[in-house]
Amino acid sequence: MTLSLPIDGEANRLLERSPLALLTGMLLDQQVPMEKAFSSPYVLAQRLGHDPEARELADYDPAELVEVFARPPALHRFPKAMAGRVQELCRVLVDRYAGDAGRLWADVGDGRELLRRIADLPGFGTQKAQIFVALLGKRYDVRPDGWREAAGGYGDPDTFRSVADVTDAESLRRVREYKQQVKAAAKADRG
């Protein structure tokens, strides 16, 4: 089973076939709705005229990449910052994984190593890395030993906590409810 967000079918298909698109969507998944974050790699592909490649984005003129991200509709709420972050991510992929995002998880020894590799990427803190480990395990059958433990609570089966649990509009609604409950609890603790 793969990720199936309520977005354009072609955007979902890009996420299925392109590890870089999937990783980029996860990187962009902050301060925008997840549908926006995960459909932006497809919009980027349309603007480039082909599926993005890590080497191409790593070498892109930074100002021109910002323009690509900022062109209406912008690919993110913060197009300049996110264009830079995507470029940093692609440079790491080129340096460590020969530009192949799929190699990030292809030969991983166990869940802890997978989590470490992801958390070492620009823009991926522990929580985002755990969510991506869960997404890979739940939706893309990337399941090295210990992947659920490495994903923390996001790896739990039959939960609705993150993009890793989204398969349709109903599961997306349940994930949003969960996130609202977490925010409300955090606000109550501060208040």
C-alpha cells in the first residue's frame, strides 16, 4: 500500500515512483496543509518540465530555484526558505547517496540506522524523521528490523497520528482530529 492523499492523482503517482518527491513532500510538510506539502513536488515537476532529480536541484542557481518555488501558486508558505532547504537536502543526497533518494533506505541495516540517516538530513528533526520512518514502513513496505520502534508512536498500527496513516479523506480527517487534540492539550498545559 502506498500513500494516497486526497490530491491530484498524478501527484500521488509521482510520490509512488519518485523517492525524491516523497522525501521532498515530507520536508515541505510544515506550516502548510499536508496536501499542499505532498502535492508541491508534482507542481515542481510541472514547472521544470520533468520529474525533479537531486543532482539538478543541488546544482540549480539558488535565486532561480527561489523563483520556481515562489511563482504563484507558491510551493510553500515560505518559498525562499524551503527552496534553500530542498537544495540543501539534494546536496546531501548527492554527497552521501549518489543523488538517489531511494538509497537512503535501500540498504539500511535496521530501524535505528534508518532513523539516524533520515534525522541527519537538513530539515528533519527527530519527530519528522520518525514520521518518515513510519510512512516508509506503513505505506512503502520499507520495514527493516525495529522500524516500528524507531518510528516511536508513529509506527503503531491502526493509529491516526500523521501522514503515515493517511490512505483516504476519512483517515486524513482522523489525523487532523488527533493533531487538534494534541494542540489543545499542549495549549491547556501552557495555560
